[in-house]
Amino acid sequence: MSSLGKFDNEKFNGSNDFILWKVKMKAIMIQQNCADAIDKEMLPKKSTDKEIKEINLKAHSAILLSLSDEVLREVVAEKDAASLWKALDDKYMKKSLTNRLFQKQHLYTFKMAENTPIKDHLDSFNRIILDLGGVGVKIEDEDLALILLCSLPRSFQNFRDTMLYGRDTIALKDVKYALLSKELQNKVSADVDGEASLIVTRGRNKEKSSGIARFRSRSKSRATSAIVQEGSSLVESSDDEVGTDVLTVSTAGSANTWVVDTGASYHMTFSRNLFTTFKEWNGSVMLGDETTLSVKGSGSVQIKTHDGTIRTFDAWLVPELRKNLISLGTLDKQGYKYSGENGQIKVSKGSMTILKGKLQHGIYTLIGNSVIGEVAVSESLGDSNDRTELWHRRLGHMSEQGLSILSKKGLIRWGPAPVESHSRCRYFVTFIDDYSRKVWVYFLKTKDEVFDRFKEWKIMIEKRTSRQIKTLRTDNGLEFCGQGFNEFCKKEGIVRHHTVRRTPQQNGVAERMNQTVLQRARCMRLNAGLSKKFWAEAVNIAAYLANRSPSTAIDLKTPQEVWYDKPSDYSALRIFGCPAYVHVNDGKLEPRAIKCIFLGYGTGVKGYRLWHSDSNKVSRDVNFDESTMFSQKEELFDIAGTDQIVVFDAPPLKSPSVTTEEPRTETDDLSKSIAERRTRREIKKPQRYADCISLNVGETDPIAYALSVAEIIDSDEPRSYKEAIKSENAADWLLAMNEEMQSLAKNETWKLVPLPKGVRPVGCKWVFKRKEGIPGVDLQVVKHKTIRVLLAMVSTLDLYLEQLDVKTAFLHGNLEEQIYMSQPEGFIDSENEDHVCLLQKFLYGLKQSPRQWYKRFDSFMVSHDFARNQYDNCVYSKKLSDGSYIYLLLYVDDMLIAAKDLAEINSLKALLSSEFEMKDLGAAKKILGMEIWRDRKVGLLYVSQQKYIEKVLQSFQMDKAKPVSTPLAAHFKLDASALPSSNDEVNCMSIIPYSSAVGSLMYAMVCTRPDLAHAVSVISRFMSNPGKTHWEAVKWIMRYLNGTKNVCLVYGSDGNSGLIGYVDSDYAGDFIKRRSLACYIFTLYGCAIRWKATLQATVVLSTTEAEYMSLTEGIKEGMWLHGLVDSLGLDVSKPVIYCDSQSALSLAKNPVYHERSKHIDVRLNFIRDALDNKVATIEKIPTANNPADMLTKPLTTDKFKHSLDLVNVRIA
């Protein structure tokens, strides 16, 4: 320890914290007035040489005295303070790129271990930040706050959610203060807990309880003390001066009686009959006198409280306990407050009283009764489901101020009633009364319906109020400015106010209301776990609740109150999307209730709108379960869904069709709508409603569609920068973003410049995926069948197969125009925040990028003597000096390279790396979701999609389904009778992710599963209008996949056979249009490389014609495949096409004219020319040995397995 004056500073020895030592050292030199010496530019210019020398000597000696002997020997040659300081800084503070990367990685991967003191964790975090500052790295305060939150362990999940809830920004100091406060709170709790005397143990359950609580009886006698660990609730009696007023655990009690226990930390009951759900486990509770009580399990119990509300909470079953216990400790942890006076205890949160108890014999007992366990239809006392939270959600996520206002007016009560209905629309328009701020919502199928809706609204308003509409303010949309609309307003004496173009502020009331309605609708839909298809329902009820919410524009009154001049009635409100149980009476042995989803309030009938997939009934006997939400799997619906919320005053645009009900005007109620699922194209969304429009999946190209669905199924990445930095893997994403930015900077992708006047920059968004196809772009990629041809060659010819990845491939394209882009989120230059990026190279997302990248790569390969394949432009080959070939296949930025000599592959890798930034992935393992592995000892190569199929099954919750042996059973009759026959069935199917399921199956079929070809061909015919039977067929296919996940293509088992094709057809196999199914499958060296099962373009008149058309398609495909393998340098004989139809073969070989076959004369001549030119040969094969037979119809299990064996598709 060195002592400089009255300040002590630990000597720096080379291993302790250099940055912290520098901070302290600077502070000491400032106190001694010599700090300027370490930076010569800071020395006063008017100082004399003597003064400068004196300052330098003082600083130099101060630094030397603060160094250990080992460090001092390294820098003893430095004669002045500045050079000494710089020498230390250069040696111990490396500011290289590598060190900065290391320090950032340290920060992003920093995690807090469980039970680590918070102060220690914050100290370590501060040290990392200090180290980063020392190497010149500055990180935004908000990013540091988020990183600190992400570093906390799982036990801090509630704390993390609380810190992020309702915030747009967050500061690091707020997180630190909150953590320190939490530690102080934990310490106080631990001090109180130290007085514990009861221990709870559980049998074989691995979860160990923690946390101790203590309580005292409120009687005048000495306290009855009890201690329980978290998750339990039991009383220990130690009565020195206890009289008859004290209630003990041995006193027999009624199952209806609940003791309000201020010390127990978990609810407990002795009655098994009270549980609505129950999970058995064995444990024990040990009292202070070492008496042990058995714990038999836990579950949910119900209590009907003082106000008639049925509430549900978790409790333990302790049969030997004689009184049921309500734990105030548990409620306190959940944020509830309790107070007792005048013989009564109240439990509340905010302005809502949740429970009441009364003092009896010195003990508080709950006012209420137990409910015998049945179907749980309740409100919950679980986390955040308290009375305040209940009304917060019932009122569409109203602010706390609004809740307080309504509560003070005594307006919040509750009670039930039911109804439901359906309709279809695409847009919505809002009409708002400027005086009361009351809003009416109308849903429209097309925009030209606005005029009709306005007239309807006008009549309703004027009839009810006996007043005339005087002024109408709108934007300049064509639907508002039509001749009919204008003439009507003139005739009725209505003054029109139009906003100035691009000045929506002039219609601020409507704009703000639309924003409020959309935000509420989004919150309610997400809270309910419903898909985006229910947007209209959410918008409808959001408007309904907006009319019942206090508004500052009308002195904190509600629009409904101002309009009707009386307070609103809140008794009928329920949480949007909560389960509702409709009472039915279908027979003594039938269920007494059916489960529906609450979607709104009825029009024309005093009741609720409920959604049920099987029926649309109105019932007046309903119970609501507002403690749970429906929790649909959002990703399943978003994949296939294309629903959009389009607010009416947005710019005109074409939009996917959305079907909703047309709500009329509201009095006390509001209508329901169901959004239809199907659409045909993707629509560009208005900017201010960007996140109201969901994902589109195109249907024009089946393979592209299948690939897009496969990418979604196979993806769990964040969708935005904020989502990434708040995710569990935030550290990894931040590290990846930093690496990406470094790569972009290294490649000089852009430069920051001021935005020229009149230029609008393109947007910039982080895409958290390694690779991504870009729909709608002319993108050159290798064909799947070409990949399989190469894999067959690799296995049979024993070639090496290596894989490479091009880093930032699209950056290598040549930019031909000026493009300005916004700066990336999270990486905005603090000194040039108003600048934009002038692109100097292409980025992902620009439509020109894929084509320019391919042109650049193609020119490079051709310039190095590689030949572009004429059959597949993404295949390049080069003949080597020993007569062998080296092959390269390109799929966007993925490459496969195959050759006999590994040295040649390495040479090509070096050549590519000299031109592009490459990543060597070594031996090929996976491409396009296809997993590749080899056994070179036996000469076999396997290709499967097991992991992809597992993800598909998990996504559709079919991973535990019972397997079946064939992809489609013969009992499925998928004809016109299976199509939806009623609106109810259409609405039922509208929420089924049929399209996404078919797309995911189609991708598996396209890549590695010819056994799915027929089944997928059948179910894909009904994409636009599936019925329940079609969905059952899809689930059957998934059950088949669940039992055959490890089925794969096996290459290399028969190196003697060449290119062989098998064709077949199913005459009039389409039961709706009676078209025939044409099928073929080709093998190279004995394993399948190409297969297809598709409906023929026209209806044929005979089995012979159907077979002949299939034979034509088979010969065409065989000629292409032979051309491909021949261009790759393989010596393979002409393709042999096998057909099991003797009549079709005879027609092809026999030149005699047949009257009945003149209509197929063109195909007849094509096949005969092919045979005459010897480009292919055709042969007869028995149906039993024709593997194409499995592509035409469902087969028995034995025949199906035999067909797969013929083309080497089997379990690895």
C-alpha cells in the first residue's frame, strides 16, 4: 500500500484492476495539483519551465511510488510522467480490435449465478463496464440496463417483467437502484425469517422450498407461532399463556371454515373434496414439538367470498390439519394489502376489496364458503389476477387513473349473460361525436360501403337525439369525396371539413381514437392468446370500452355518460378472450357445459357473444373463467393467416379479404365478427398501422410456398431489435449484431452522409436468421433434384463432399444506383444521428441483391475455367488433368463442392476465399434442412429431414400422436362431399392452420420423402376451401411421419444400375373434376433422385390415354435428367422408362393409326420420335414391381413398404 499524503492507494502489481488503479491515481494527482503532467497538452501554456518541471517530478514520483517492484522494473527507463503513464497504458490497456471483441463478449455473456449477492454482481458488472470504457468502447445506457436485466438468473423473472412492464425506455441507474432495494428487502425478510421454528419437507419431489415466515395471533394471549417454508402453510402451537380463545391445529373444524393466517406462507386444507384439480405427491410437515403431519398433494380449490365471487387458488392437502388456512403471507407476496380493525380484516389491492374476515374467538375467519370441486369457472388469486387486474383487463387495459375514477363513483360490479353470431368484412370506419367523444365502429367489406354506413349512422343518430348532424370532418380519401357522398351532404345541409393533404393532425380526434382503439385491441388480443384472425372482435370491443373510459377532453367523464346523461353500467363486463362455460341440458348423461370463448357483447339482445367451433347457440346460463385465457398456439395461426386490420382513413390499398360481422350502432352492446383465414397475395401496409398486418404466404409456386412455410416452422428467432435484446439469448444476439456490423464496416458497405433534399431513405431492419430466401425476387438457386443427383454421384464414385458458406453474400454484388438507407437500430452514430447510409454495396432485402450476387459469382467462376451447366445454371464443373471432375453447386450463399481429390477442393476453397469472404463448414452435414451423413466404409450416404419433421410435429402438437403405417388410408373419401357444407363449418375451418400444415408437409415431400407424394398431392387440392375430413387427412399424414421420422434416402447401394424411370397414372383419380393423376419416379444408381405426383392438365377419356400422358411426362423428365448427368461427365446409358400399361406401350411402339387415339396424336408422335432417336427406351413392368404405384393411390402396408424398398427409401 502506498501512502501519498493522506490518501492511500493499493500498488499496481500487474494483476489487480489497472483501470480502477488509474482512476484512483488520477484522483490522487488532482489532489496534489500535478494531474496535468500526464498529458502535456493539458499543461498551462503560461507556466514557466521550472513550474512544469516541478509538476512533472511530483506526478512522476507519485506514479512510481504506486507501482510494485515487478511493474516498476518494466518502466523504470521512462523519465517523465507523461511517457511513464503512456507506457503503462500501452502495456496493460490493449485497445486492439481483438481486445474490444473480448471485452464485449465478456459483457454479453455475463451471467449471475443463483444465490450470488446482488452487490457482488453489480460490482462485477461495473468492472466490466469500466474495462470497456478503458478500451474505448461506449455502450448506450439503455443497452446496459437491458444487458444487466438479461444477466439475472431465472429466479429474477418476475423482477425483470416488472421492470420492463409499461416502459418505452429504461435507465441503468433505475435497474441498479431496484436491485439494491430488492436485496435490502430480502435481507429484512431473512432477519424476520430467522425466528422460524417449523420445517416442511417433501417426499421424493426434487423441488426444494425456501423462504420462512412468522406470525402472531391477534388475540390478547401470547402469540401462537408458526413457521412454514414457501409453498406450505401450517401452524405450530406453543402456548404458554393461551386461553380458550386460541385456535389450534388439533381443533376439529368444518370444511367451510377458513382461518386467515398472518404468518403461514401457503394455503392449506384438510378436505380432498374441495379440489378442482389435484396432483398427488407425498411429503410431511414437522411441528415445533417434532410432531409430523403428512402432505398428500396440492391443487386448486375454490371459495365463494363475501361478495358472491367464486375465487380459485392453489393449496396443499394436509388431512390431519383441522382448520383450512388462508395465507396472508402468500397474498402479501402477490402485492395485496391487508388491515384489521373493529373486529374485521380486509384484503385489498388498489381500490378493490378482495377478501373479508371477521374476528371470532380471537382468530380471523374468512367470510365465505368452500365450493365443492367441479369444473373451475372462476376468478383467480394467482399472480396479478387480483381484483384490480381483473377490472384492468375487463376494461380493455384501462389506465390506473381511469380505474380509480370509476371506483370512486361506485360503478364497478359484475354479473353474467350470453349470445353469439358471425359475418364477414375487410375494413372498419369510425364515426365520432366531437362533443361527447363517443365512437361508433362499422365494419366494411369494401370501402365503397362507407357512404351507406354513414347514411345508416346518420339516421340512427338523428332518430335517437332529435338533432341534426351539422358538420362532418374527414380526410381526403376517395370514399369520402365521391360525388354521391358530396351531393348527399349538400342536400342534408351538412358542412364538410377536409384535412390538408398529409396533415392528419387536422383530424386529430379521429386519428387519436383510431390509435387508441388499435392499441387496446392489440393488448386484449395478445392477452387472450387469440390469433390475428380475431382482430375485428378486438377492435369492436375496444371501441365499446373506449366509450366507457374516462376522457380528459370531457373532464374525466366517460363518452357514454355524456351521451346518455347517466353513468355507464359496468356489471356485464368480462375479459375479452376468457373461457366461458355455457350451460346445456342435452341429457342426464351428457356434459352440463360446453366451453366457448368470450368475444364481445350482443346487438339487439342483452347477452354476450361467445365463439364455439361446433355450434352457434345463444344461452343465458353462462359462467366465466377470467383467470385463464384460451392460449391458442399463435404461431400456428400466424403461419397461414393473412388477416389485416385496415383503418378506414389510411391511404387506398388493395388488401387480403377478411370476413367479419358488420356491427350496427351500439347502445349498451356490441357485435361479434370472425375473420376469415384465406387470402391470395401480400399487401404493403400503411406505415402508421404497420404492426396490425400479419404474415402472408404466397400460393403461386408450391415449392416456394413449401419452403417459406418450412422456414417459419424451423424458426424461433426474434422479429425485431427490441425483441432480440429482451430475449433470453440477448447476449448471443448482441454479439452476432456486433460481428455483423464489423463485417459490414470491413467491407465498406456504406458511408454516412447527410440526406439529400427530396430523397426518402429506405428502411433498415435487423433480420435474426442465418439464411433467408427473399420472396418475389429473381433468385438463381440450384434445383433439389440436382442436389440429389450430386449426392448419388458422391456416394457411388466415392467423392469428397465439402460445404462452404459465403459471409454477407449480397455485399459482393455490384451496386449500379444510389440508395440511401436509415441507420441500423441500436447502432446509430451518436455524432451523426441525422445522417443516413449511402450504400456502396448490396444488402439483404434489396430486390436487386440476389440477381447481382449471382451475376458476380457467375462471372468469377466462368473466368476461372468453370463451365456453367446448361441444365441447371447454379451448377459449375471443371475437368481436371487426371480426367476427373470437380463440381460446385450454389444455393444463394450455400455451396457444395465435390471432387475425387481433396487437394483440388482445398485449392478451390482458397480461390473462392481470395475473392469472397468465406466460411469453411468442412464435410457437408446439412443443406436446406436436409441432413447428410456417410458411412464410407460401406459406401453409403444417407439423406433425411428428421429434425425438421420433429419441429413440424411439435408445432402442430402431433409429436405425441399415435403412429400409423401408411401416409393416407383408403377410408378417406376426399371428394365433393368432404367440402364445407355450411357457414358453421367454414367458420370452424377458418381457424385451422390447414395451409401452413400442407406447406410444411410439402417441403418434406419435395426434399427427401417420395412416400408422401400422393398424400400431399391430394390434400393440396383443397387449400382454398378445406373441410374437416381434409384436416383429418392432414393429421393422419402427420401421424405417419411421427412413426417414420428417421426414414431417409440411401445412396450408393447399387452402383451398377443407371438412370431408370417408373411411370404410372390413376385414371379419373380426382373425384371433383375427374382429372387423372400422372406420376413418375426416377432412380440413379438404385436410389430415388426425382419424383412427382400431379393432376394432368386435361380430362382424358380412357385409361390408355391417362397412362400415355404419364409416359410422355416421364420421357420428358428422363431426357432432362440424362442431359444433366451427361453434362456432369457421367457415362450413363439412355434412360429406361418402365410402365405397367401394355396398351400405352403398344400405342407408343406401334405406328398403326388408331381412330380412337387420334386426339392424342401429338403426344404419340413425341414419344415415337424419342424412341426412334434412341433418347430413351420403354419397357413393361408388373404393377407389383412398379414403385410409381405408391404415388397414385393408398396401398396396403406390405405393398407400400415394398415400393419404398425398390427405390432405396428406408429407415437408416
